[in-house]
Amino acid sequence: MIAAQPKIIVALLPEPETVAACLDCALAAAAGFSASISALHVGFNPRFAFVPPEEIAIQQWRELREGTIAERLNRTKAAYEAWRTDHATAPINWKHNEGDVGDLVASETAQADLVVMGNPLRLDGRDAFHATLFWSKRLLLVAPPDPKEGPRPHRIVGRHIVVGWKPGETVKRATHQALPWLQRAEKVTVVSIEKQEDTPYQASARAFFAGLGISVDCVSLRRETGSVGRQLLASADRLGADSLLIGAFKHGALWEAILGGVTRDVLAAARIPVFMMC
């Protein structure tokens, strides 16, 4: 049965390329809930941000490549309005704010049950993504790429959720925050990818989800050579899942090293929505 408790969802729209996919995904995630959805554009503006000189230099360089804050806003708002022409009755409100992207995201998503955004392509998007995971610490739903052709995403995200399970606090936090969507799901499958047959991943998963009152199927896979993240996605595809839930990991200060290898590979290759949290 689909739950009906109210939810606050923020669809982050820092860049025009991911607007349609993000809004589609936010609507699908809201299905069945009494939800308020905000379409929030955030952009860096040095006039309202307290940042070191080297950051200002980076942003000035970015303006040469990506345009001014006004130009970036206009492109994103145009993408939003184009999406709106086909979704005139969608319960989504537009909001724009500018300054320090990290501070804006932390404040604007502080009360959110779920933050939705596309896999970032530009600097504003990367800053917003980083701030959601590491500053606001909200549950993040990463929308898959917008299909230019073919069917649109399912009207409900999370009919069948695959949970990528490796015992640890990050996946437990993500699971707790995603509990309303897990309770709404028709099926939840826990997939663990293990090096050894006697690794107690399945036992810990069964105990954890039993404590939450969530019925799950458990699938254990031997680790193959190559990417664990891609193996997890391939398993979700074989199982017919429409979304994936993982705990995200960080291992460094630079963007290329912010997230662990599994998380990076999932983000790079996912074609289904991905719930994640650190």
C-alpha cells in the first residue's frame, strides 16, 4: 500500500541540462505522498558569498566558459518553463537564490525529506551535489539521464528498490532516511557483493531490515573482476529494479576523490534513480 504522509521534496536545478530529468524524478518520487515540491535554482554569486580570492578566480574562469549568473539562471529557467508546458498542473513551485552554493543548499534543504537532482555536469551542479551530501546531509535521489527518445521514467520511483548492502553506518543512515519509500515499495531486494562466501553480509542485512519491519529478499553475489558499482547496477537491471539505494563514501578533498570508487561508478553508469546518503 502506498503511504500518504506529507513529504517535503526539493528538486535542485543548478544547471539546465538536468532540469527535465530531475523534475520527472521528483514527481515520480512524490507519487502517493502528500508532498510539496520546490524547484530550486542555486547559483554562485560573489557579491553574496564570502570566499577566498582563489575561489573568486575559479568562478571568474567559469563565467568565461559557462556564462554569468544571469545567463545561467536564464538557461535553467527556460528549461524549467519548457518542462512546465507539459506539466502545467504539477504541484511544483519555482525558487531562485544566489550566493555561496554550499550555504544556500544547506539552508534551503534543511527541512527536506528528500533532495532530487541530476548527476552534475557543471560547477554549480557539483557544488550543490557536494553540499547536499556532506553539508545538509539530506537523503539525495540522483535522477538518471533524461532520455531524449523512448519512454519517460515510471510514474512512481521505488516500486522495486534494490539496496546495495555492505555493513556500515552510511547504508544504515540512507536506509533510515529512505524508510517512507521502502515502506511504499512493492518489493525490496538487498544485494551484497562479497569476496568470501562466509562474509556475514546477508545475516546483518536480514537482521537490520527485520528491525525496521521491512520484508526483503537477499541476493549474495561473488565479487567479479572490475567495477563493483557496475556489478551492482547490472544486478539491479537483472532483477528488474526501478531504483537503487546505496550509502555514499568520501575519501578525499578533490571532486575526483570525494566519493569512493563504488559510488563514482554507480553515478557514472546508472540509468535508474539512485537514493544515496553519506
